[in-house]
Amino acid sequence: MIFRKALEMELIKKDPTEFAYVKKDKKTIEQLEEEELPKYLEKEELALFLKTAKERGLEHDYLMYLVLSYTGIRVGELVALKWKDVDFVNHTISITKTYYNPKNNAQEYQLVTPKTRKSRRKIIVDEDVIHTLKEHKKVQEGVINRLGDAYYNQDFIFAKMERHYGYPIVIKNARDRMKRLLAIAGLNQDLTPHSLRHTHTSLLAEARVSLEQIMDRLGHTDDQITKNVYLHVTQDMKKEASQKFAELMRSLR
């Protein structure tokens, strides 16, 4: 990340880590079988969580978790989103940057290039997401008009509406608010905004979207956790395929 930032600032001409890689040890079948799946929400739980966010959420909560769960983007990519990244006509969101702020100081954030080249992507989103974004934009424009120069207007979608007006919200806020809503909904409070990324993966798998399409949507070149979630969810689908084949053969007897 440091070398990418230095390249962006033209302090260096070449990223010396560009072709570097960490050698991965091949795992045994036993190790793969024992790997614990990341926690994620089932579709009924996600519906309850979003309903709770809509009815009991604080500023931004419903839109924030709706976008995370309907796109599978990382929370850093979410916080870095600007209005220019949203195409309201074609219903797409462009991921071109991510948010970096290790001190959680609202005014000391940085926008850096995404995790990998594959992370730069354009995601088609549902009409509900577009509609909710439009509603939020109207509210935000009212705040900007009211505050004038007191609003730090850098086009951020998820901008603070109190103290440090206009600055992007910090990632810690997204985690804390999610924990609050999970408690209200009676759901697992160990879940994090990143769990919504795994939730998105599991529901796409359940909807019979291919692993390749899911990886492309998430901006992954290779991710074992995503593959594990996909394989776990598609286990029953594979059994169904076997049963259908057997039924077909039985019908020929």
C-alpha cells in the first residue's frame, strides 16, 4: 500500500513489490476440511437485519448496510465512495479507491488505490439501492445548502452530518453501528461489515451465480475464503444435480 501511494505521488517511478508474492503452502485435504467457514447471515437473517436498520438505524445505517449486502464491496471501498462513482442511468457503482485511516481521525483520512488491480471494477446494482441512494442525495443536498462553507464538500456519499460535516465516516463507526443493530435484532453480534461480503457470496451462490462471476463482482483474483463459502452453499445444489441425473436415468427404464 505504501509503495502504491508513493507511485501515485510520483515519488518513485516503479513499484518494487509489483511482482512479489508470498509462497503459499499447499494444504492437505484434512486441513481444507477442517477450515472454519466465516460467519455470515442467512437470507432471512439479512432481511431482518436490514429491516432493523431501516426502522431503528442511525443516520446512514440503512443505506450503508443495504449497499454492503447488495454489492459485496469492502467497507473501505464503501466509505470512499463519491457521487461521481454512481451511474443512476445504468444502475452501476464504480469501485476505484479505498479509504485508509488507521488513527480513526475523521480529518486525517487518505484515499488510496484498491487492494489489487482486479479490485477496480464496476458493479451493477439493484433498483432498490439506486432509489435509496437518490433519496439520500436529496437529504444531503439540503444539509449542504443549509451549512454552506461549513460543509466539507468533497462529494462523499457517506459523509458525516454532525461535527466535521462532510468528511467521510470512519470505518469504526460502521462496525460499532452494526453491532448495535445486530443486538436489537437478536442476531450474532460477532458479525462485522465484512461478514456482509461473505453473506453476499453465499446468497449469490444460492441464486446459482457461478464462482467466476462472484469473484469478478467481489474484485477477487483468488480468495480461498470466498471459494469455501461458495462450495459450502453449493453442496446441497450438487446433491440435487446428482438426484436429477438419477431420476432421469430411472425414467428411461
